[in-house]
Amino acid sequence: MVDQNSEIDVLLHDYFQRNHTPVDTTGIEQSIASRVASGDTGYSLSGSSAPGHGGFWSSWVTWVGVAVVCGLAGTGLGLGGAFGRPTTVVEVPGAISSGSLVPVAACPGGPTIDRLSPGTRVLAVQRDSDGEQLGIRNPNNWSQLVWIAAGSLDIDHGQASPSTLPEGKACPTYTVTISTPPVEPSPEPSKPSTPNKPKDTTSPTLGVPTHDPNSFGNSSQNVITVSASDNVAVTKVKISWTGAYTGSGVMTKSGNNWTYTFVAPGSSSGNITFTLQAEDAAGNESSPAVTTINYIYLA
């Protein structure tokens, strides 16, 4: 009976190893049916323990019956579903294909961070969206997930297709925006300020006017002359007259002096008083200077 129990253990061990995929239970059912037909009800485990379990099981029939019932009820779910385990395939074992070293990336299609030698045993646990990359447990660091090309993995015989694996996350994408700060225009050089010139408030000065001759008559002419000065410049000297004749004019600059030639316009005799006044560019005027000439007209 010990040999029979060992054979059953082998059957059960094989069954539990493949519990994550649908399994054909025909072999187990036929084995149980043939033993029951021969009158074998199993070895009593009273007072002892079944391999790997406690002593509450009464025979191998009960032990195998549990497995068969779970197998029949869980054809679509798997034995793991009977105990609340997920039905999604979460791992596909295999080995790196023969040939050259296989690049390893940190994410699907990412840059190479390592290489695996042909024949290295790996466990695929994820796939990318198009199935071209497989996520595997890093053989050098089991807690790390790395990625290889799907075609570089030889899957163990009888294992599920990698298409049943859950889809992993793609490589993160980063957008780098380079902005160029606007070029500030160079400030225009400041123009040197022109200091304000002080306002000219100084009046010109006239000298004592002279005339030649001292007296004249009968439409002869007389020349009046005067000197003028200013802190900046004298711009003009005005002349006016009253008495026997009245009128006004502007003297002419001649060297350092200003002159005016007067001709009596008529036959009236008498004194003629001439008043002179200098002016500068700022509009300042000098004090008037006066001279008198006697005009005699002889009929």
C-alpha cells in the first residue's frame, strides 16, 4: 500500500503544479475508477498523517476525491480558483534562446541596462501592448522587473502563451521644452545734458555820441557816431529824432562804432535832438544817449 500512496502523491503533485491552467482529469479519474473496481478503498490514515497534511483524512479515496472534485468543478477556473486564487496567468517560465547575448531594458523598448547569456532561466510576468516585449524577473535581482524581446525567450513546453500575461506599463515619456529668454534691447546711450545758460540780464552801454559837422543846413548831411559795448554782444543801435524834424532809423556798425547819416528833408530850420539806444540778443536795452544839432536853412 505504501507504493500505491507514493503513486497517488506523484499524480497529485503533478496536478497541483499545473493548477493555473485547464487540465485534463481523465487520467486521474480512470486511475481512481480502476482501484475502486478492484476493491481497493485506500490506506487508512487513522492515527497517522498523509504526506504533507494532518491526520484528519481517512483514505486516499477521500484525498484524491477532493482533487477530482476540484478539477471537475474548476475546469474553467483551475484548482486555484476553488481556493480563491486568481485565474489570470501571472508567470510563464522559459530560457533565453541560444545565440548571442540578449539586451535587457528597464522598460519596454527602453535603453539597454544589461545583457543575459543564452540558456539563462527566467520567469516572464508581463507583456507590452503589442506583445513584442516581455517583462521578466531579473535573474540577478528577483525583485526587479526588466524587459527583453519576446522572440528571445524559449517558453517551457506546456506553458501558457505570453499573450495571457497582464500588460505592463510603457516607458515614461518626457517632454523637454527649451525656451529662449527674449533679448532685451540695449538702452540708448543717454545724451549729455546741455547745461542751461544763465539768462543774460546785462544791458549794453553807449558812449557819448558825436556829430559832424556841429551844424549844417540847406539839405547837407550830418553823420552821427557812437560807441557801444555789451557783456555778450550789441546787436543793434536804434536812433530817433525830434525837433525841426521827426523820424527814426537804425545805425550801421562800422568797426567798433555805430554811425548814422542824417539829411534834412525840408526847408525848416531849428534844433534837431537825436536819441540813441543800444540793444543785445537777450533784448536788454541801454540807457539812451542824446545829442542835439542846429539845422539852418538859407533861402
